[in-house]
Amino acid sequence: MSVARVTEITSASSTSFEDAIVKGVERASKTLKNVKGAWVQDQTVAVENGRIAEYRVNMKVTFVLED
């Protein structure tokens, strides 16, 4: 039997939502062991001078706890 935990993170990119997701999962994997999935809960953008300046995602990352 395995036990998993979920943690919420926010990630941002000046390129795209996809890039923000990739960066967030890569960064979470540096700290958390056994990352198994991520659920993108929210997507937002920061706007400056009428243009999108940053893409932001809030994710719930699931990882399996070690024995």
C-alpha cells in the first residue's frame, strides 16, 4: 500500500501556460521525491500596458511518500 500527499504550488512564465506548468513540475521534482502527477487548478495572466506580461498556474502536485 502506498500513501500520497498533495501540495499546492504556483508557477509563472513569460512564454505560455504550458511553459509555466513544465517549470513548476520540474522545480517541484527537485524538492519532492516520487512526483506522480499534477492537477492545474487555475490559470491567470498578469497584464501590463494592455499585453500579457506573465502566465501563471496554480497546481496541486501529488507525490508518493517513502516508507
